Amino acid sequence: MASTQNTAAWLPGVGKPLEVRPADIPAPGVGELLIEVKAVAVQPAEYKIQEGLLPFPLKYPTVIGLSFSGIVVKVGSMIWGASSSFGAYATQLAAEAGYTIVGVASARNAELVQSFGAAHFVDRESPGTLQELIALGPFKAVLAAADTAQDQEVVAAMLAAHGGGSFLSTMGLRPGVTLPPGNGEFTKWLWWQYLENALQSEKLKLLPVQVVGGLSQVQAAWNLLKQGKVSGQRLIGIKHIVGL
């Protein structure tokens, strides 16, 4: 008989450390998949949820996790789509679409960002960041793949200097805010045709990864993110390490 439980990293509440303990294996409902997770990528948003910095209405204790890869083991009665894009991939997709990209990141990642197709690079930690960005504008749109409140102030001032513009964020909507779905055909083409082929052919470049261990090391990985010690790479936990 197949096991009805696995192991998960539980968040007991805001401000509390993770606890690795058993979790029931759920059954997928309508529009859902059950995935056997093989690897997880640690995200800055996760430690921000732990710190209470993001307004997600969660019921504790809870298991969170925003990025993973694995094998579909069971399918519900309907599947609707996909989610999530990040700076490295957005840069490559926009550059291939013909846009002139200005990449903003830490100076140590300048070469990496330009290798993804950015025509210009701006150091986000430089005192002259705002002035340099204004000089490179105006912009059709600004995508914030990883931003802080201070970053958003810079983006607002930069767009205002040119009479406004579009600001795109990878964060979810605030509670109570809904938007109608759009660009359905483009989304299906992007995820189920272009990205699949680009990954198989290695046309799409991936960020370097650092394996941090299993679930028992997720809290330590969150701490590294919180301390600003992770840049230009992904922290990954993999299943064959004891504790995952």
C-alpha cells in the first residue's frame, strides 16, 4: 500500500522557525495536480512570509514553497495553466522579442545579466542609480523580479521623470483584488511551446545553482537570503539528501 504521508517543512506561525515533520499527502481536486517534488528552489518571498512582511492570509501551521520541480503522479479533473517568471528568464524572453533591455542588479552580477541579453546594466546599489536610469529612459515597462520598498521608490521616480509608465511585479495580488484573465493564447504558446523547446535546446540560459541540502537546511537558506548573501544564483534542496 502506498504511503499516505511524506515529510514537509512546516511554518508554525509568523516569526517562528521551520519545523520538519510529517505531512499528509493530499488528493488533487478539480484543476489540481499532485506532484512528487524532486527539488525545491528557495525564494526571498518565503522568508518575508515568515517575517510577516507579506500580507498573505495563511492559516498556521502551514507549508509554503513557491518554486519546485518534480514528477506529476496524479491529475485532477481539469488543468488550466502555469505561473511565475523571474528576472533572468524575463530578460532573455524580452530581448528575443526585440526589446532593448536595461538590467538592474548588484554590480557583481553585471556580466551575468548582460549574458542574458541586457543591452545596458545599472548597479542597483550605486548612489547614482536613479539618475542613470532616468538618462536611459523613457521605458515602455519596468519589471520588478525582486524588489524592495526602496526599489519601488526608485522605479516610481524614474517613471515619473518621463511622464509615467507601466510597472510589472512578480508578486501576487493583495487580498480582495481580482483581475480578469487575459493573453490566454500567448500564455499557452509561451509555456507549452516556446519555453519547452528553449529549455530542451538549452537556448534559455539558467542561473547557477547552489545545493544547500534537504528540508532541514531550508531555514538556514532563508537566513542567507534575509542577510543578502545570495545573488546571481539559486539555492536548491534536492530529495536524495537525507531529511528531504
